Amino acid sequence: MTYSLDELSQALAQNVESAAPSIVRVEGRRRLPASGIVWSKDGLIVTANHVVKRDDHLSVGLSDGSAANAALVGRDPGADLALLRLEAGDLAPASWHRDDLRVGHLVLALGRPGRTVQASFGVISALGDGWRTASGSKVDRYLQADVVMYPGFSGGPLVNSDGKFLGLNTSALMRGASLTVPFATVERVVNTLVAHGHMRRGYLGVSTQPVRLPKSAQDELGQETGLLVANVEAGSPADDGGLLLGDVIVTIADSPIRHHDDLFFWLSEDRVGQKTPISVLRGGELRSLNVTIGER
């Protein structure tokens, strides 16, 4: 289908109007309000974690101009997501688009830092594979658009040309860049927070420090460093799995462990409860242990 410029303009304006009932104002910090997205009809609101500076006295402004008190359900600071529950019902949940995104697709960034919805127009400028943030949280896809993120837009949606929500916009995940947390990540985090009230984090129960591996181990493993186990907590998953003081962790599930960040990234919520192979150097010999990852 082809559009004249006027038809395209009218279609985009209609998309903003259609999306507006699912976009709210979030009053969770001292100065500038931010935005949020209606997740469910019964009052769940998802927003950016960094705009919710307090755990109580939260307020949400709805599309009809009214305001409702909100309670914090939980947070995932690593993915910059927070979930609120309103003392209100019969809301208009967002309509989400799950996949089939391409660089160059037209998009709108929407926000409601005031009483009305504001919009910024652009295209998807970059798409990539899943990644882990500096805090170790998994984001299912790298999604960046060249839209202008006006003050208070964090927590609002990125919307496609059909008016469907693609994800939640944030300016806090990467220094100097505004990104969109994709729907798959938002859905997974919301479901976890509803079920547990917090994000689950994996737990081994060890203290470690990076060390250089012997030359023979470097040649065999194709890596120069590992993590020396400096302490094992009694009764921890590491203790139960047979890790000993002085072991050098070199791989987890065949993935190289060179630095603390490698270990931290592996201890994500999806690893909790899983029996995981861990390779260690012990007395110069490579050994394999099976450790069930606990929950912090």
C-alpha cells in the first residue's frame, strides 16, 4: 500500500490517538514526571526503573486526566524496568508487536510527561542480537531508533506504523544512547516480577580473583586467564558441587570465564536451578564439576 504524504501524516496521527489510552504519566521522582505503559486491564503499569526513585507515594496520571495511587510490584534495575500496580481497573492495555522488525521501519516514540501524549518521529536505526547489560540482565534484542527522546519520555513506548508497541524506551541502559527494551524482555521481566516480586539472580557462593593460567592451560583452552576461587561459602551451591579453595574456574557450560564479568553474566535469572557443568584447574589438571546454580 502506498501513501501520499498527507495520508501518511494522517495515519501517524491516528496511531498516536489509538495508542494514547495505553500511555500514562508516572510520578515517581521529585521533579520531572516520566511515562509508563498499561500492561494489563486490572492495573499493571510497566515503566523505566530509573524514573521511579521511591518505593511509595507513587502516582500515575491516566489518559482521561484522572490520577491514581500506585504501589511498586518490583524492579529489574539491570534492564531498567519497574512494575507498578494501580488502585484502578478497566484500563486499556497496550497492543504489542512481537517481531519482524527491520532497520529503516518508521517508528514513533511516545510519552506522557504531562497531561497529553507527545510524539517524536524517526526510523529504526540499529538492530542486533540479545545482549547483557552492565548489571548482568539479559535484553533479548538490541533495538535503537533515531527518534528524539524528549524529557519524560523514558518509560514510554516505541510504536510502529501500525500503532503497535515494539518496546519500552529508556535513556539509562547505555551511556550517550537511548535504547528500546524489546517486548520479549518486557514480557519476561513482568512475568517474573508478578510471580516473585523481584528478579531472580544466580548464586554460586564463591569469592574469586582473576589469575593468569599456566602456558599449557592457555594453549589447551585458548584463553589466558581464569578465576581463582579464594573462598567457598559453607553449604553454598559451589560447596555442594565440589568446588574447592584454590580451584581456578575456566569455563561454565563450555563458555570461557576470564573475568568477574563473565561469571556475573552467567549467574542470570534463567540459570537458577539448573545443573551446570563448570570446568576448573585443580593442581594443574582440568576437572569438570556439575553445580546446581542457586538463587541469591
